[in-house]
Amino acid sequence: MPDIIVIAHNIRSTHNIGSIFRTCEGFGVSKIILSGYSPYPTLAHDGRLPHISAKLTTQIHKTALGAEAMVPFIYQDTPDFVSLRAAGYRIVGLEQDERAIMLSDYTAPGKIALLLGEEVEGLTADLRSLCDDLIEIPMHGRKESYNVSVATGIALYGLTT
């Protein structure tokens, strides 16, 4: 099974973040990197106002159900792809794109940093261009995409089986 880090960039919903934590714990993800405006649970040296930090932590806990205390996480303004690559991770964006490989056709390398984008717009073109690979989940219905937390679960299942 590959070593997987999940990068949740600009995910607005605390419920989606909580669900991502819970899903990552279930799949044995080694770390979550929260970046951009993604909400995150309280950190040891948190620079946010205490009531803001506490409110977000409580909201995330509603869906994470304790997984936020089980999966190591950090917050970064922007993901540090240079350090991840230096540590041997391949940056894999989850996005519908012309160069995306269908998840079922993708051979997972040993170390993956799975990049998730915002709920409505996904990964920006700039972020997609920084990815080593892009993977896509096929859609068979009329909707254009899955919810980001649902897509995370599908992607992690595909990458670990």
C-alpha cells in the first residue's frame, strides 16, 4: 500500500474537512496538509483567536468524530510541493482535466501527495500545472462531479486497492 498524504487546499466547509479527516483515518493516510482558506482544528501554537479556533474545531469534530485527533495534520498557507517532492512524494491532483488519467487506470507510486481543491471550482489551472499526475473519477450520472469528501474516499479506495 502506498504512503499517502492528503492536501486539502481551499476547502470551505468544516463538515467536508471533518469527513476528510475521518476518511483519511480509515485509509491509514499518514498526514493531512490543510492549506489556503481550509478550516483546521486547533494547533499547539495557533495564531487564530481562541474562540475562532474552538468554533472551527467543534464544527470539524461533528463529522470527524475524533479522527482529527488521530491523523497528524499541519496547516500551510500554500502547499510546499518542493519539500514533498524532496521527500519522494509524487503530487497527484484529483481533478477532471484533459491530461487526467482515470483512477482505475492509474498505477499508484510508493508515495503520493493527493491534492484536493475547492468544492465548486476544484483545482485551479496553476495548481494543476504543478501536479506530477492528475487522476479523475469517472462520472456515470448527470452531475459533473462528486462532493470533495466523497471523491476523497473514492480516490483513496482506488489508490490503496
